[in-house]
Amino acid sequence: MSKNYLITGGAGFIGSNYVHKLLSRNESVTILDNFSRGGAPRNLDWLEQTFGKDSFRVIRADVRDASAMAEAAQGSDVIVHLAGQVAVTTSVVNPRDDFENNALGTFNALEAARLSKKNPIFLYASTNKVYGGMDDVQLVEESTRWLYADLEHGCAEAQPLDLHSPYGVSKGAGDQYTRDYSRIYGLRSVVFRQSCIYGPRQFGIEDQGWLAWMMIAAVTGRKITIYGDGKQVRDILHVHDLLNAYDAAIEKIDVSKGQIYNVGGGRRNVMAIWAEFGPMLEKLLGKKIEVAREDWRPGDQKVFYADVRKAKHELGWEPKIDLEEGIELMFEWVKANKGLF
């Protein structure tokens, strides 16, 4: 039986991929987006060309508008809240805008879900940044990467929150509001603390979506700047694997409601952002890449990779697309769509 989905930020990178997946299986979809990101109009064109303009509904509105959110939520069986301000550096420059987009915007979305009286499933895209610098966790330095000294499987959901940067605080506020709306109001809400998500339809910028940005810059001949030593480690997760996690949580909502899940590539999809990714990118490009060097940026973790065992145990989910395969797929998409950047 098909469901009515409301996707906030539905014309964004993750949102447009999920809308595509939902429409492919004949779900009913409403996109709510303010189209402030450069890639959003291009993603909407792609969806309209693929499925037709009448195959889904588009609401041009902002999550900061509580009345627009409340109206959009009416009749929704599932609300997937992806909209928001996405960059740490932007949050430092304009913390009020960051707060209003992320903390207030998520509150508005949750209130819209609660007041809809349909008890929709509510999925929230949180971030690994809620764990902050994890300064209490010992690291080891290897020749090409930093790693956790003792966290064999990575950072688990029980790691204390340390909301670093306005972005970390605003996303963390949404994270905790989403969890608490399940406890206090019985909303069937689920929090996903997402690692570095990448894949097609990602129009990365320097401040957000680093893998896509570096790939786009390399293919188009733009300047790449490496901040810090380039040995910072992240676990990367292909967007198609992320969407499978969303589906799994919805399918098993009796288990997942009120829960928080780390969703990332996990220990086996760990990569240093330049010391290891750089040589892979140079091999794909077929030439050496010159980069500029700058000091560390505030809030930049030396290491983050997620322990994803809870999602595997409770939802039966784990990443299927490994690092090498995913990067090659992404590179082919960037090359094939060079004219979009």
C-alpha cells in the first residue's frame, strides 16, 4: 500500500535521490523546498524530466515558516526532514541564520507532524558533528591517517554529545527535539546521525560535501585547498545505502521509533580526506593534482567514523556499496555531468 511522503529539502542532494526512489515505486510525494541551494533547480528539472511534472507535488516554502510547514504536513504518512543549513563554516559566519534554519526549522517540522493528528513517521537527518571533537578519545597517527586508538568499531551512539560550532548546536537541538517528541508526544520519530554522504546529484561546495567538491574541482580544473594535514579520517556512505536505511526504519517503525542511529560507512569505509583520497582521485583523473594548504578550520574533527552495529542489529541494515566502487561511480557521474558545474 502506497504512502504519502513529505520530503523537506526534497530538491536537495539526498532529497532528490529519495524522491526518485519513492516515485520509482509509485509512492505519493510532496517536496517542500525553498530552492536556495544552487543544485535544487537542476535536481527538480531532473525529477520532472524523469517522471513528469504531474507525478509529484512541489511546495516552494521555507521550514522557518511554521504555517507553511503545518499546511504541508496535512495528510502525510511519512515526513522526512532533510532541509536546513548544511555547513559548519557558514554557521560560524551567520549563527542566527543557522539557528533559524536548523533548530527552529526542525521544531516547526516536528510541530507540524504533531498537530497533523495523523501520527506520521518522522525521520530526521542529524549529523556526526553532534559528537564534537571527541577530545576525550585517544587517537593514533599513522603514515596516511589518524585513527581511534581504542574504538575498534568507531563512534557509537552512546558517545556523549559535545555540540561544537553553531552548526553542531543547531543540528544537535533538532536531534534532541526529535528524540524527545517520541518520548513526550508519542511521535514515531527516528534520528539518523549521518556521516559523509556522497553520490549522484551532489553539487558539493568547499564548505560541505567535501568528496563531491574535490571531485568536481579536479574534473573542472578548480583550486582545491586542503585544511590541516589532510590525514583527517571520515567514513563515507553512498546515498543509495543511506536511503535503504530510511526505508528500513520506516518498515520497522515499531522497533525504530524513538531511536537514534549512526548511519555511515563504518570502519570498513574509512578514508583520509586527502592523504588517501588524493591518490585515488589522481588515478581516476589520470594526472597529478596541485593543492593549496591552509591551517585547520574550527570544529574540524581529526577522526570520525561511525559504529553502525546498532542499525545492523535492529534494522538489518549495513552499507552495501564499498568505498572503491562508490568513488568510481561518483567520478563517472561527475565526468558525465561536467556541464552542470
